[in-house]
Amino acid sequence: MPPGAAIRRPAGGTGPDPAAGVDRGPVPSAGAASVTSPNVLITARLALRELPPDGIRSVLAGRPGTGVRWAEGYPSQETLGALVRVGRSLLADAYRPGFGLYQIVWRGSGETVGDVVFHAAPDDDGSVEIGYAVVEAYRGRGIAGEAVRALTAWALERPGVTEVRAETDAGNPASRRVLRGAGFRPVGDTDGTFRFVLTRASSGPHRPTPPPRPAPTPPSRHRSA
């Protein structure tokens, strides 16, 4: 996997990509879920736009949609596999608004250059997992890190969400740098897959511990002559 391509393949692990020859199956119609106003997050250089159900159909059919421009290489195979899973969650009524796939738009050019995706809605413990992909021409600009920071900050502000998880392959050090830069901490590795987590308590800005205050000087006591 090329550096910065993705945190992990949408189906997990390092095996064959599920979107290669993917069975796109039934995909949601615009009325498959009550998503009336998809979420949009704006950062200094990016716009993260959650893809609505009709947008999923368009991307899987290879159509950018009205007024949408795709950078070369978009959508990736990781993107298509992730969209199939989001579509299935919509059909199964397991989708939670806001926890789908967000297209990353480079505001300088207006092009869609990648995406960040929640693999599923938060579980009963408030844990949710993310992945991401950025097209080759736009890598090395800090785009993935900026997008991950924005989306994880938004997620951890949602009621009931306690942590955001991510996994990255051993051969993808760029992804590990993205996660560490976004405040994630490593929690273990298994068979070449590194696991990271960002919790609500650790997501705030770091504030250095102030130095201890000196003990107050007791008032002097004078006896009258």
C-alpha cells in the first residue's frame, strides 16, 4: 500500500480489497434514510462533505454529480468498498446521520481529493472507527491529518461517543504519523496491524501543568512593649 493511501482497507486487515470487482448489490435510494441535511465541516484548507444516499449511488455509478469535480484517481477502490458498506447500513436501518463517508474537497481547487469514513455507527460503548484515503497527486500536503483532526473532533463532541479508533498496516508509516499527529495513541499490534485510539479525555489541546504556587508567608506577630 503506498504511503498515505489509507489507514486500512475498509473491510479490515491487509487481504484482498473488497472493492475490487465489488458486488455493489442493492444501493440506497434517496429515501432510504432520513438524511435531510448531510453534515459539512470546514477547516482552513478543506471542506468535508458527508455523502448523502443519492450521492452514494452516483459515485458507485462513476458519476461525480452536479457541480462536483473529482481529482485524478478518485474514487479509489477503498472508497468504493467503504461506500458499499455505508449503503448496506442504510438499507439495514443501522446508519446514524453524520457517521458515513465524507468527501475531502480541497478548497483551493474545488476538487474532491479523498475521503474520511466511519466504518459504522458508534457501538454500545461509544466507540467508532475511521479510515481515510487521499489521491496520490495530493499526498504530502497534510490533507489527511487535517481531515482526520476535524472529523475526530466533531465525533467526540457527539453525545455518547467516547473514543475513535483506527488501524494501520505495518508498511504504512505515513498513516501512523497522521494518527499520532492527530493525538491518537498506539494501543497494540497484531499480525502487522497497528491499532490506535483517541479518547474524549485526550482529544483536547495540551495544556502544560502550571508550576506550584509558593506557600504563603505567615503574617509576623509583634508584641507591644
